[in-house]
Amino acid sequence: MNKSRILNLIDLVRFKKDFIWGKDYFAKIEDGKVASSILFSRYLESKKVLEIHEFDHQEIELLKDFLNYSTKKKYQYVISKLCERKQLGEIEMLRANGFLRLTREYTFNYTDFKTISLDTIPVICDLANKKKVKDLVHLCKNAQPLEFRDYLFHSPKFFKERLDDTYIFYAPSNMEHPLGCAYKLDPEKDLFEFVIPPNQSENFLSFLVVFVDKFIHFEKNESFSFVINENIDESVIQQLEGKFELKSSKQVLIHKTLAKDKVKVLEKLSNKIQIPVTNGQVTNRSKSIHGREFRD
């Protein structure tokens, strides 16, 4: 009988699928063979979000089965990052099946850039440590769109496994509160993602220059690329496009699998919530309304 399911370790050997650390296969099995599969993982080690890495854009039914699986397992969202030049078919398929564009990621190649003097840069950069994990998580929450801060952030586990390759930016006068961070995406490549809250957009070039000066050694022929997304100010992206080689741009697509927690929905829909207390009275607690719709 044909069916779709997650492949276990025995299946990987039986069906000759590559074992990829931290990722799983959701596959359609036909006549004892894998007819098609979706490669996925937990997004940023999140307990509520999955990320699709590879899939056949012609297998619509398999995608629907995967979304149903995600809903049953109570994952809040499914995300996929697709190259706008090479994966147009995949983007169109996801859009046709309920995915909406969350943001766009840009990958730039860093070239010789010395128009900013280090003496004028108002930030410093240092390697992360265990004591800073909580601060890093808080920082990443503030770098997400308001709509998704409860789910689309880097978990503590994510940073604990990457402390040797995670760097934090501070104002020299305040080493207690990070302004932004950067971490290595791939242990085998000099590719770093910068996580910058929107209110620090104007400082991004300073973050970049001080990071490169301290941790990238071009005299050893090290290459260096960096990733930033359009959640920061659009003018910063335009400035980067004028200074560095744009290697790729990816659409980050998102699909909501579950309705949000009812309490959180009420908090966003109402300025005041009446909360019962033990003596039978009620108390009013003010709640500001925040929210940001999916961008189409």
C-alpha cells in the first residue's frame, strides 16, 4: 500500500538515502521504493517550527501530506528558503499551497572595504560565552517581526552548540546589553549570518567592519560571506548592494499550520482583558495591540 511517512534509520539504509545530521526525510513509499521525499529539520532548533530544505516541486500531494503531518504534531509553522533565480518552480508551488513570503535573505561576498575608520566605529565585537546565551535569545526575538516573536527565534540549544562561532556586538559604554550578533552558518565555510534588530540597522556596517577586522584573516586567504535579511531597514540593504557582490537572494516562505494560542490571540485583539480573581471580582489588565500581517 502506498503511504507517506518519516524514514527511520533502517529505512535510510534500505532505500539508500544519505544520512544528514539534524535532518529527516518525509517520503512517499510506492511499491517498496521511495518515490519522492522532503528533507526537513527543526528550524533553529525550535520546538514549534519546521524548515523544508529540499523537495520535488511537482509532488503537490506529498507536500500536502507533510503539512498535515506538521499540523498533527502541533508544529506552529513550516518555513522554506528558496533561491529566487534557481527555484522559481518551487516558490510558485509553495505559494499555490498556502505559503506566504515572510522576508528575503541576502548573501553578500565581502571584498576589501576600508571606507570606515576603526577609530570612528561606535561598537566592539567579542566572542560569545555560556553566560550570554540568554541575552542572545532575547536579542534574536527582538530581531523577528512582531507577529512571530514567540516562535521564529534561535533557541538556547542553538547557541550552546555554536559558542565557538558566535560573536556579539556591544556599545563600548555598555557591555551588558548586546546590540547584535553573528554566527557561523556552516562549520566548513566562512559564511556568517548577522542577527540585527531593526533599531540597530544604521549600525550594521560598523558591526561588519569591526567583526572582519578582529576575526577574519585575509592574509591567510580566508574568504568571507555574510547573510542579512530585509527585516532591517531597506536603505541598509540598498547600501550593501552598492558596496558588495550579491551572491544570492532567497525568499523565506512561511505556512501557518496551527491557530495561535487562544490566550495570545485575545491579547492581541483586545486592549483590555478581564481576569477573574479569587474573590469573584475581575481586574482589568491593559494590553497593547501588536501585530504584523504576512507580506505578499
